Amino acid sequence: MALRFGVEEEYFVVDPGSREVVPRAAAVVRRAAAALGDRASSELVEFLAEAKTSPCDDSDKLDEQIRSMRAAMAGAAAGAGVRLAATGTPVLGDLVPAPISAGARYAASRATYRALDDEQCICSCHVHVEMPDPEHAVQVSNHLRPWLPTLLALTANSPFWAGRDTGHACWRVMAWARWPVAGPPPYFASHAHYEDLVGTLLDCGALMDTGTIFWDVRPSARLPTVEVRLADVAPTASEAAVFAALVRALVQTSLAAVEAGEPAPAPSQEMLRAAYWLAARDGLAGRGVDVRTGRPAGFRELAGDLLARVLPALRDAGDLDRVARGVRRLLAGGTGAERQRAAHRARGLLTDVVDSVLLRDAPARS
């Protein structure tokens, strides 16, 4: 039986004229709440608005939820006189220091993390997949670790930052890497090992609370899920649904491996860090490293290995056609980062880049 799953997405609030980010998220969220309730929310920085789906048991339902969710958020933004952009980093705008949202928790974050909050202008996609218990979530995390750089390469959608091309396909992950508890998770011997490390990080002040565990895979502190949170927000709803289905298949495959007693590969943090940087620099078009073997490998090749790994889970869930078509589109048409750069090359205008990633207020097929 396929595991239930759901998606959280963040979007930039942009001015419809200048296309620069503007601190109007609270107004968008207030309007979106009429359709989405508490599934629409603000974030640390007032440039960002967040929305989430309900748990789903199949990809068609999730796809429709993502489309209707995006349409509701886009309509709310239009009502507030702004637009929403689905890109991992802000293309245009005066970003530093970023305007921090009101509230005691965000004030505590500013006191703890200081200038890190000033540049926390990134939008990601989080996929939650249900788990039997936290022990399984931690063991599944171990099995996911070797595939994280490939997932990162597939979802790169943040080449621009505040008016300049960073030279990276995913600049968001480079900005994120400065945080004390972020990036690829360590290998954990058990959930007790995980809890012990988290306790130490809390005690020493590297974590403000369990909500600031920003590893790219973590057992959710709020839900009975494992949370995969390494991707840039997808430019389209269909790409978000494909990514979520791929993640669920990888989690399902990993859970089966855990229950069969298969040991997880244990690449070093140093190797994973290098693989992350290579994926972030060049995305799917680049060469990276297969962290399972330590040998150089192209990310297109690694994407094929990933699909082969999860093929039975995709077939069992009825997702094989959706994911295979989605990956073929990425291989043929490029990732979000490549398409953003193509939009810029056409006329040399960064406003065209923003326009290419704007959310639409009708849930049409994308």
C-alpha cells in the first residue's frame, strides 16, 4: 500500500510592476485563508508566503491539490495587489536586511541567529511521507542520504540573486549551508542517537528549538512523517507533483530496505558536501560524484540510477508514467534554473525571468 504524502511550498511576494520582492506576505496569507484556512501561512521573512496540501494517498489527488492551492495563493496575491513567484531565490529586490515577520518566535530567531536571518530569503519545497514511527524515519533517512545530491540537481531553480546571475543552478542551497544545523543529515545509528545529538545541539545553543533542525531530511517534530526538504520550490505544479511522487517512491523503497535489514550506505559528510556543491553549481547538466562509490558521475546518469532504484515502488503506486515523463521533460527541456536563464537570454531582462515563474490564479494543467 502506498504511503500517504503531502507538500509544503514557499513563494516570493513580488511587486507586479518592478517584479522586486516586497514585504506583503501577511496580506496575501490573510486573503488565502478564506480558501485554505491554516494551510496558508507566513514565514520568517515578510517576502515569503507558504502553503501546504493535506495528506494524500495518490499522486492524482496531490497534483490537483497543488494546482488548486497555487491558484488560491495566486488569487489572494492578486487581491492584495501583488504576485507570487515560484523560484528558490529572489531574482530582483533590495534584500538585506530582510524584513522579519512579527511574533515572539521570529524575534527569538533574530536574537539567536542574528545576521543569518538578514539574508534568509529562500523558497523551498518540503515533501512529507508518512512513517510507522520515528525509528523508521531515522533509518529511512540513512538510506536517502546517497540520493540527496541527485534530487538537488533535478530540482535546481535558483540561479539568480538580487539582480545577478550567481553562476550556480541552485544558489538557495549555498545560502542555506551557512546555518549551524542544515544540509545533508548525519548517519544515525538509531533514533536514540538522533535524539542524543539533537539534545546536545539544543543544550549548546546551536538549535533554538526542534523547529530549527534544518537538515534536508528529518523526522518531523509535528507529524508522523519523514520530511525531505532539500528542493527549490518547483516552477510549475506538475513538477512539484512529479518530485513528490519520486520522493515517496524513494522513501517507500528505503522503508522496504530497512524492514529487510539491508544496511544503508554511509558516505562521509565531506563527500556529501562536495556532491551537494557540484549539484548546486551545475544542476542536472553537470558532472558530480556518485557518493556510493566515490567515483565521478554525471547527474543525468545518476538520475537514471535513481529511477532504476525506485522503479518497483513507482509501478506499485501507479506513478511510473508520471515520474518517467517528468524526468524526460527535465532532461529535454532543462531544470527550472536552465529555463530561468533561457528567459533572461531572450531579451536580457530579469523582469522576464520573474514573469516566467509567476503563479497563475487558474488551476490549469502546466
